[in-house]
Amino acid sequence: MENIQFVSFKRKSKFINPLKNFQEDVHLLEYRQDPLMSTMSILGYNLADKAKMLFGDTDHDLIEQVAQESKPHCFMCPKKVNMTTPKYSSDILPQERVTVGEAILFPNLFPLSEFHAVCALTHTHYLNLRDFSPEILANGIQACLKFVKSAFNANSSAKYMTINCNYLFPAGASVIHPHMQVLGGDVPYTYLKNMFEGSLQYFEKNQSNFWNDLISVEKKAKERYIGKTGEIEWIATFSPLGNNEVQGIIGEKSNFLGLSHSEAKALGEGISKILKFYEEEGYSTFNFVIYSGPMGETTDWFWSNIRIISRANVYKNYRTDDYFLQKLLGTEIVLTPPEKLADKLKAKF
Ligand SMILES: [Zn+2]
């Protein structure tokens, strides 16, 4: 456990501040390094007050208007989804599309990987974050897992799969209807590759699993540990990739082939609690990714996990929360300290 190092660097930034009568002002900054991949986040202790300005207030009337305008043309709504969406051929998916409860999974018309499926989650065209019930989320994840297993059966080299979600346009969604996406093939995406390399190096160096050690060290420290749903442990990430980031680690399950209904249910419960919390905090959009180790391999060095973040709120002329710092310098700004986030979220678990 002591093998995990939480490295941070504290620095000061000094200037003459017109908002304080042109007196000298000093802002405290903390650079935090991810213990696995060395990616960096900057925590600005003076930035919490700026959160409202950076993320804006959710314009619920605007969401309602966009929902109403887009509904008649939505291909994910119940009347159209069976008539207008693509299907898989029987060599990939014998049943052509996957259905679990209200969730229905079909191919993306514009794939970004060998396997790229879209899963419409509900018959309802728009959901508030509080309305993403554990069941809705679990059904969607279950449908994605069924597809992943089928795709892997069809092509065993497609071992790098991810389950992903964008909700609402500031988070990258082109369609308002709640949906998830499965992406993957035989080439791992950048972040997946880095996570695998870090996990494997850690395992070889320490003869232990990073993810298991991370749970132990965070549970012991109590600063960022949030709680448990089923076999999933939830933690506020020490060095986040996004705002209000929570990480869920799926104990003992290295990849999607080992996940079943109980893990889908536990994921659904955890995500639902986090989304309710985001709404209470005034957020309206989010992203998550569920990461799997390579399928069909023995991978004692990896446990599947999820990262979920809130994104910029919906309002007219909203400002993106992803700019040069994130896109080109690969560094995230942290407005809510992870310790404070964990403290608030603990009560919800
Ligand atoms: Zn719809």
C-alpha cells in the first residue's frame, strides 16, 4: 500500500490585485500528480469562488425548449428506433440489436472504432440527472456488456472495449436522448494504453495490484473514500481528469467478460447516486467511461473501473470547460478539492 505515492507540489502566484485596492495578493496552487500515470491536475484554492462564472447556471427553460424541438426528429425515441437505426449482421450479433428493459443497442452510423454501438437508455426523450434511476443505468450497462461479449466472440482480437456516456451538448452529446456508447477494437485508445502500462509496471515492481492497493490506501486515509455499492468501491480521485470526478473500482474483475448483472446493478446504483448529487449541486451534464482490461487475457494487474465527471452547464452561449490546458497541455483544473467532494458525497452512499 505504501507503494502508492500521492505526489503534489504547492506553489504561490503573486500579483497586485485591483479587487483588493491594489494590494499584493497571493494565490495558493497545488499541482497533483496521478499516482499511476503522472498526469497532472491543478487545484486552485481561490478558484472555488470562480466556479459559478466558469460553469454558469443551468438554463432549465433552454433544456426544455431543446428537448421539445428535437423530440419529433429523434431516432432514439420509441416509435423511430426500430424503424430507422442500423442493425448488426448475425455474425456479430445474432439478435441484430440488444434490448434490456427500455434500453436498446444498435450500431453507430458513423463509427469511430471497429465496434461502435449506441445504446438508447429509455423511452423518455429527456431525463433530469435525478431521473437516471439505478435500473435505467443498469439496463443500459447490461445491454452494452451483452454486445461486448458478442463482439468479442465474433472477433477475439477486439479485446480493448469501453462503455461511455456523454450527456447533453456541453458534454459532447449530439443527441439529447439519454444514451451510452460502446467503443473498441484491437487497438487501445491513448488513455487506456497509458492506464494498462502504468498498472502493469506497478504490478511488476511491487508484486501487487494497483487498484486493490488504491482501495486499501484510500479506505485507510478516509480523506477521499466515498463508499460502496455491491463490489464497487467509490473514491474521489486524487488527481482528477475533470470536475467533480468520482472513480469506481470493480473489485476482482479485470475485464468486461467477468461482469454480469450484479456488477451492472452496482454500477447503476453508484452512478445514479452521483448524478443526483450533481443535480443538487446545480450541474446538468456529465461524461463517464467504464474501462476494461484486455479481454481474453490473464490480467492480475488490472481491475475494471469507471470515471465520472460533471461538465459545463447548459445555458445559452455556454463556455466550454475544455480549453488549451486540457486539450493541448493535458492538465486539468480542479475547482472542488477531491477531499471536499468525498466529504459531501459520503452522505449519499
Ligand atoms: Zn428521443
